Amino acid sequence: MTARTKVKQALSEGKPGSECLVKGWVRSVRTGKGVCFIQLNDGSSLAGLQVVAEPDLANFNEVCALGTGAAIAVTGLLQESPAAGQALELKAARVEVVGGADESYPMQKKRHSFEFLRTIAHLRLRSNTFGAVFRVRSSLAQEVHRFFAERGFLYVHTPIITANDCEGAGELFRVTTLDLAKPPLVNGSVDFSQDFFSRATGLTVSGQLEGELFAQAFSDIYTFGPTFRAENSNTARHAAEFWMIEPEMAFADLNDDADLAESFLKRLCSHALENCAEDMQFFNTQIDKGLIERIQAVANASFARMEYGEAIERLKKAPVSFQFPVEWGLDLQSEHERYLTEQVVGGPVFILNYPKEIKAFYMRQNDDGKTVAAMDLLVPKVGEIIGGSQREERLDRLTARMQETGIDPESLSWYLDSRRWGTTPHAGFGLGFERLIMYLTGMENIRDVIPFPRTPRHAEF
Amino acid sequence: MTARTKVKQALSEGKPGSECLVKGWVRSVRTGKGVCFIQLNDGSSLAGLQVVAEPDLANFNEVCALGTGAAIAVTGLLQESPAAGQALELKAARVEVVGGADESYPMQKKRHSFEFLRTIAHLRLRSNTFGAVFRVRSSLAQEVHRFFAERGFLYVHTPIITANDCEGAGELFRVTTLDLAKPPLVNGSVDFSQDFFSRATGLTVSGQLEGELFAQAFSDIYTFGPTFRAENSNTARHAAEFWMIEPEMAFADLNDDADLAESFLKRLCSHALENCAEDMQFFNTQIDKGLIERIQAVANASFARMEYGEAIERLKKAPVSFQFPVEWGLDLQSEHERYLTEQVVGGPVFILNYPKEIKAFYMRQNDDGKTVAAMDLLVPKVGEIIGGSQREERLDRLTARMQETGIDPESLSWYLDSRRWGTTPHAGFGLGFERLIMYLTGMENIRDVIPFPRTPRHAEF
């Protein structure tokens, strides 16, 4: 019995005249001159294998009547294909219909809108576009692990359910086993001591704080897991559930952090171009014309570094009018970020050392008393893609900043412990994995790079 | 300026006489004959590097007074060590105290109980045992991705927040943004249409159903992500949050499934032995005497396969008395599983084709009308470590079984769609990652192989 060959392998390694067994799903059937041509796809590659069925086939009529979406297994001989765009085709000796599909199958050959395809997210996987998206997503995720493993970074599974920040924060999803119809109350407030964890808990928004604890024991670590935002915003760039990559390095400063971010992003760009070439070519043709050129430029660039203060000066001098104000002390908006990376630098640029008021409490306070050691990496077409910082490693400074910003140091005493004993300068960054996939594929809606996206009012499948 | 060398690299590749800069945390300080010896660990390996400080060092007194837990950076020359158990040591030319630690540091050199260390899970990372546990955990997680990537399996991020099974199921954590103190009610029931997702949602217990959808497009896929159980059970083997690996293959039957599970487990055993040798040696010495021999035996074994019916017969004939009854139709208890793998087979064994009444609705119904194509892989010392099945691919059979077991087919219509168009025989399994780590390290409490474990009444850090 012949073993199954994946289509990708048959197309790349198959020899004319060799026997081959392929299994997959029918993308299209077409007959001409008494011969029947089937496009067979098994998800291993964008390209399908053309199966040629001739009248001498035992179930020729059944095969000609196959519907789009049917599952079949075909044995035959590979042969050179006279058709354009494919070197090989499979002359069928035997076609087994494994699972039929009638005309009610929603993924007929015609083009569907992405909006419609979101309503059948369980079937859109069998289309060219979403096949390519999820192959690239998988390949990049595996490459993320390879990148860090090669550098001796420890992979950490930080907790998903957390009690941090769960008293009040508006963007948190609550996690509970209390009976919501009859919650236990004490003086009108929910008695969380009766909840599963004996306290209020929610879904994590970041693994960074726990990641820092690991860095203080293993030097170099990273997380790669799901994070959550209960933001009621229906934009093309926001999802309630998404995956984040957060490396953290002990004995490292902001420069080391930028070095790592630069190597990381360039590596992922190169990987997509080299290892997902067929899918990237598809995106470049069908989704986003300049994609490959843009990704190639990032892969080869030397990333610029610019102080926030200089960025503000450059923006003030810009011969364009921005929608949002530009002033030292204000955060950069997407229009400003894109101007900096596209017009001023003409390539990726790190903006360094932001005003402390617009950044998180844990970022390292610079000697100027005004800025913190934060960095954002901006890239052409999207603006910010990575955000990071050197962390405040000095116990007194960190405690003072928490008090200034209204965070009770007692509530994060375990976090402060990492500054109490054996503290080190350390730094890390966060990369939203979906934003990366959008960037690398040109897909413009985050709902189209997540298998089953979660957004306000949507949790299907 | 010399670049930092990790301790692991210094010990394995360092040359006597070469200059070296190491950074890490002090595990112990000891003085003798006017010389000061520091055990320095940076998390890259179990073994630390011995730093030798002599009185000619500028800050010799400061160095001798260093506390356990302090962070230091040391420059010096590697030299052959006269001490037993280490080939190299570092003669310090310069010691920078990066972050001090006083005697209040909870991880002093004496042995602590695992129970105590759980209360300082943010610091236990800096101990030998937990250093080894989390290095092995990371290395195995990365190897899981390598294993599947090599075989062309697509990595899928299935949803964490789900609306499946959220009406009533007791073991689900509810996810909500409703005000728990004042939930919106309609006729005494919670009005989930006002919740974030306009419906009742909870945390996933498995990515399998969504994984099956992906297998019907990409042939071979796997998930590796967090899953949840709101079970109020305080055992050494249960956690509320844990990571699962779930591969799924289209065009595959129960035998293919067992073949994959066997290759997978053997590969992970070999990986731990070969790539985590130092840590495994530690576990073998300190935690579980027969560990390496047992893991080696699994790595080299040819796994047996036995029908459930035969297993019941063997157990009935067993010259031992079990606590739980043995009868065709009853599930196997841990004592039965261990007897089968340890006494009957003397090695790993798949038990195949269980009575349908004790297995899930989605498992493929066998022709005998009594059993389903389920498999459990049993290994010596723990019993079941992997559970899987061939899935019911026939729409009518699956629908009928759902109705028999009280599941509304309408609620999973998207799942049934995968059987409606292009259905294929397919199979997969699930492996609890923490159970695997416990098995490979000999650690006996699941709380000790999870960075920050979530169990009833516990969600610290």
C-alpha cells in the first residue's frame, strides 16, 4: 500500500512516472474533451495538485459529478503537466470519494467577501486566503520559539487567570464561578471570598510582571500566550483575545532591548519571505501590492534610533498638518508615527525615552527627571509594532512612582521583592502576534488573522 | 569590553586562561584561608560557576560580606579548579555588586519544604529544584513545537474564551464584564445579551472541536495552549489552569493516532534525557531514584496495544484485590491502569476501544454497537498519560449520539458542518503538559511544575 504524500511534497519532490497517493479536498472540478480535471488541496500548500480523471476510471461519472468541498483520496502516476503554472499533475488510477459535498456547501468557487467569510470562520479555512494566513501564522509562531531557543531564552507560561488589577480596572474580563443570578453580597458589594479563588480574579492583560520574576532567576526569558482586553472597541485592529510575545532580559538596558527587538523582527521578516514564499507571493499579488518589497526592506534595514525629544522637534518642523497636536509631553499618534518612519527616516526607527507621564509605572526613570527608558519601534505602513522599556530596578524609585500613580505597593509586594534582593537592570518588550501577522501578510482586519476572533458581541465557534 | 558569557557556556566551552565576564546571583559565599568562594548561578544551568576572590581584589571585604541572593557581575580569568566536581572556576579580577541582598532574603541556603516554597513562588525560581523544573518545562515546550513542525503539522491558536457548553456546565469558569453586584436579570435569570459577547461565555476546557475544523482544511494540526477546569478538587494532580497539547489528523484512524502518540512521547522522553541531562540527573538523585531508568525504558520501548475487553479479562484474572470493581462497561481506575502497564505488560500500553457509555459523544462508534474508537496510553508509575480517539465522521451517527447524550445538535451546528461537506475519518489526542512534566521530572505535585499555579483559593502573583 502506498503511503500518503502531501500535495506540497508531491509538487516539490515528485518525479514524473512515480506512483503517488494524495488525499484532500476538491477545490474545483472542470470537464473538457471528455476528461475531468480536479483541483485537489490538502492544506499543506497554497497550490493544489491537478488530478486528471479519464473515462477509463471505474467511477468516472461519480468523479465528474464531485462537488466543491468533497474529500477524496487519489492514487495514480505523477506526470508532466501540459497546463501553464504547474509542472506536475496526477493521472488518476483510483479515486475514492471519502466524504461528499453537495451544492449547499457555502465555499463554492466564486469569490466571497471577508465579511461573509467571518460568518463561516470554520469553513473559510479551506480558501486560498485563509489557508495562506494560517500557514504563515503557524510558521511564524514556530519560528518565534526557534529564535528564542537558539539564544538560550527560557519559555515561560505566565498565568492567564490573575488577581492583579482586578479591583476596578475597566478593561479586565472577570473570571468567576459565583452564581451570577444570585451573587453573594456583603453591604452591597460582591463577596469574592466565596469565589473559586477566594478573591476577585480576571484574565491577564500581560505576562510582563511575572516574566520579570523569571528573568531575575533565568536571565533571559520570554512568554508567548493569550492576553485579553475587555475594550468595547470595534476597530480593525482590536480583538478581545490575542496572543502576545514578551521577552525579558536581566542585566540588560534599553539599548540591549532595542538590539533584541531589531534582531527579532528582522528574523521574522526573513523567515516569512524565505519559508512562506508561496503564500507571501499570494499576499503580494492579491492583498497588498508592495508587501514583499516592504518586508524585504525591513529585513535588510539597519534600524534607526531617535530620542522622543528629537521626534517632537522633527514633527513640529514637518511641512504637513497633523490632525492631533504635537507637543513635548503628548503621546505620538499613528499619523505622527507613520510620518517619522515613512518620511523622516524612511525605514524602521526606535523612538526612545518618552515623558514619564504618558508611560507605565514600571519603566526606568531617567536622570533628567522627566523621561523614562521606554522605546517604541515604528515601521512604515503601520507605525508602532513593538513597545518596550528598561524596567525600574531601584526599589525606592519604583515604590515612589507607584504611590505617585495611585498603585498600592502592598498589592504588588511580590513584584517589589524582585527589587529587594538581587535586583538587576533589566528590560523587555511586547509584540502583539496578530499585529505582526497583519503586518507580514497585508491583511487589514485583525478578525482575519485569528482562527475564531473574539470581539464585542462575537464569540462564535 | 568583554561580552557576557552565560555560566552554562563558560563551564562547557571555557578555556583555562581565557578572560570571562559572568553575571548572576550569589547562591552561597564561603571563606577559607583568607580566600572567598562564591557560587554564582545565572539560571542557564543547574551548576553554578565558582568565583574565587582573593585579598588583592579592590572590594574584597564587600565581596566576602555578600549575601545569598545578591546580583553580581564578575570579570576574571577562567582557571582549572582544584575542587571536586568542577573543572573550571573563575579567578575574579573585578566584582561589581549589581544588587545586594540582606539576611532577610527568604531563600537562604538551607533546604525548604515544597509547601513553603509555594508561598514564595516568585523566589523559588532561584532554587536548584525549581531552576531544573522550569528549564525542563521550557525545553520540552520548545521540543513539542519542533516535533510537529518537522512533520508539517499546523500550529493553531484555538479560542480561550468560548460560548460552547456555557449554559450550565459546572466545571466552567464564567467570563463576564457584567457588574456582578447588580447583574441584569430577566425573570430571575441573568440577561447575558447585555454581556460583552452578547451571550454567556466561559474559559475553554479543550481546543479539540475547533482543532477538528482546522484538520478538515490543513490535514495535520496541533494546539498547545491553556485550558481550564473549575473543579473544586485539591489534589496533587489537579490545577484550575493548565496547558494542553492536542494534535488532530484528517484521513487518519485510531491506529495512526496511536502511532503518532507513541512517536511523540518517545521523542519527548529522549529529548529530556539528551538535552536536559544535567537537570534529569538532579531529579534522578534528589527527587525520584528510578527516574532516568524509567524514562529510558519508555524511550526505547515498543508500545503494546490491547483491547479494552482483553484488559478487563486480564484484570479479572489478576491475583490481586483492587479497591474499585472490574467489570466490562466500567472505566479503568488508576490502580487498574498501573497494574496493566506495570504488571501485565511491563511497559507502555495503549488500551483501545472502550465502551461508548463511558466516553465522549464525538468518538467514533465501532461496528459492534457497544464500543467507540477511544485509546488511552498507560505508562508505568502514573497510568494514563495520553487520551485520544478516532472521531465520529458520519453526520447521522454523530447527530444521533448527541441526541442520546442530551446535547442539542443545533448548539454545535458549526461542528456538524465539518461532517456535512467533505468529511474525513480523523483522529487526535490530548496530552496535559503538566502531567508530562511531572512524569519526566518525578515531581509529585502539579503545583510544583507550574510557574504560578491556580488552584481552589489560590491565585497569588
